[in-house]
Amino acid sequence: MSFHLRSKRQPLSLNRKIFVTFLIVTVFLAGVNVFFDGFVSSIVRSSMAHFPTVGVNYQTKKSLRKETSLLKERILELELYSLNNIVLDSENRELRKLLNDTVIEVDGVLSRVLSDGGKFPYGTIQISQKADRRHVVGRKVFASKNALLGEIVESGKYGAMVQLISAPENITNVLVGSEERLTQVDLRGIGNGNMLIEVARGVDIRLGDPVVAFGTESALVGYVGDIDSSPTNATQLIRVVSPLNISTVRFVYVR
């Protein structure tokens, strides 16, 4: 009986095969690199140069996003700053105009309007109060062009309530017209800057005639905006309009 003898040469393991292959490829590339004067080295360096670029680009984009966010916040701040400057400039012009147009007395006080007319309660405005509480009941309140807005009817620690000339059913003694046509009558408020005068049909009152508060040094109340006169009526109804838009008045002068 004969037996086959096992060969003493064992097959190469997978790890050894990989190592041998790697060694052969390395030697081959080294030879090529030497033969072609560093050609392989230049290719490897060129390839490796692209790897760190990914990280750099990521950092650059992240930095740009942060800078963009900061710039947007700064732009918003500048826009708000610009708007505030516009508001302050407008208020300064309004104050200068008020001081130039109003006859200032020693006991007069500038105040800010806290609420527009006709809301709470109807036919009044709220104005700021000074620390010395000089806004006493009965004082007159003026706007630009020496226009009389109304009279203080309530004074508190933090503000004062002004009843407008145009408040519903508020009666004010006024002069209408000019020179020889000047007529003293009672003016009745009907709200929202509108007022009415009822006089005899023969009284000479014309459109555009000024209406001045009696006894207040020519303080303008309004002007004649409409005349309702009929031959069948013994009286004529005069509609008086305030020269101011009450809802946009921001500063007043109390004296």
C-alpha cells in the first residue's frame, strides 16, 4: 500500500497574501517613482492636498454663516436707530413749531399728549403731568398756531384730563367773523373736532370765517366750514371745524 506524502509547503494565509501584494505594489511604485523622477510622489501629494480642503471649506462656510447672522442683526439695529432718529426729529420740529407759534406766558407748561381725543372718555385727551403738578383744573390747553384745544377738567399725580372744545354738548363763548362782521355767539361741540353755531338767519357769517374763543387773547378755535341756511328757517346752522387733526397732536401747551 502506498500513501501520498503531504507537502511541507503550506498555502499562504489571507493576511500574508495581502502583505505580499502590498509589498510588491510598494516596490513597483517605488521603482516607477525613481524611474520617472518623482512622478508617483507628485501624484500622491496632489491627491492628499484635497483632503484637508473639505474641513477648511466647512469651517469657512460656518464662519460665513455666523458673520452673515451678525450682519443681519447689525442692519436691523441700524434700521431701528434710523427710525428712532426720524421720530425724534419729527418731535423736535413739532416742539419748535409749537414754541414759535404759541404766545408763551411765564406760567405755561409744555406737556405730551398721552391719548388722542374721543376714546376714553369721548371728547377728552390725556396729557402728562409735571412733578410740581402745575396742571390745575381750569387751565387752558393750546396746540400750534395758538389753537385752543380745551380746558383741564381733572388733574392727577401722573396726568391730567383735558375736555376738548369739540366735546359733545360742551358750550364755549366765541367770536365769529372779523372787523365790522364780528359776532359773539355760543359754540356747541358735537365731537371729533366738529362744532356747531346756531344764529339768526340775518347775521353775516361767511365760509372760512375764523372762530376765536372770547376772552383768551385771540385763541383760534376753528373756522366756518359749512353754512346751512334756508329762507323758511329763522336761524342758520354754522358748522365749525377745528384747524387741527386732534388724533395727531403730540404736544400741547398749558397756561
